[in-house]
Amino acid sequence: MKRIVALLGLLALLTVTRTQAQSMGSDYRTAIGAKFWPGGLTIKHFIRDNRALEGILYFWGHGFRFTGLYEFHGDINGAPGLKWYAGPGAHIGVYNDHYWRGRDHYEDGSASFGIDGVLGLDYKIKGAPIAISLDINPYFELLHHPYADVWGGLGFKFTF
């Protein structure tokens, strides 16, 4: 039993070392962090070298929503660690108070659903497990009173 525990410990140590080495370069596989405007928690995972899935849980003054994005990434020549990204997505959420948007009114507990997009830049700091992103997120709300708007923001993520 002690040999199995020692073997599992060694395997875990090698995995952590390999993951840490990957996150210190100019690329990463997965990142977890925060995004500002509005505030949210984000997780991004690359499913290929140039494709990623990102989930963002937003908290804002009138409720919360989850946005899922499918992102295409591309290198920017002459700028190691800097990538552009763009892609489609969708969101679902709930309003937590009465909210007026122009002449449209949302009751407490009203659902939010729509389609989203993203266009931005992502910079992985070489030698540190940190990525910084700046993007815009246009979206079209489909429920209740259809409308379009733009969110976006600055993100800071821990990479591994």
C-alpha cells in the first residue's frame, strides 16, 4: 500500500511540474480568473491549439448570468504570447430585482437568454502563470423585450 501511495505522489508531482512548466511559457491550456465590466468569474480551456471554450459567470447590479463562448484564437506575428480571439456564444441568466431598460420592464426573477459574440486580445506573460485579456462582448437579448448591447472588459487569469 505504501508503494502505491508513493507512486501516486510521484505521479502527482510530475504532473504538477509539467503543468507549471507549460503555464510559464507563452501558451497555456487552461486559465481561471476574474473579468471586470461587469464583474465576473471566468474559466477558459483550449480544446485545440487555436480553439477554446470559455465560461463566464457575471454578477451585475440587476442579476447574474452565465455566458458560454466558443473562441477561435490566432497568433499576432512579432508579438510572442499575444493572440487575437473571436467567436460566438450564448447566455442565460436571471434578473434579481425590478429593472427598467428604456420603456421595457423586467420583473424580479425574469429569465435572460440570448446570443453573444466576443472579439479580443489575450496576452500570456512569459515566465509567469498569468494571462491578461481585453475584449468586447456584443449580445442580443431574446426574451421579453429583444435588444442589443455590448459588454466587455479586462480579464486577469491564472494559467495552468
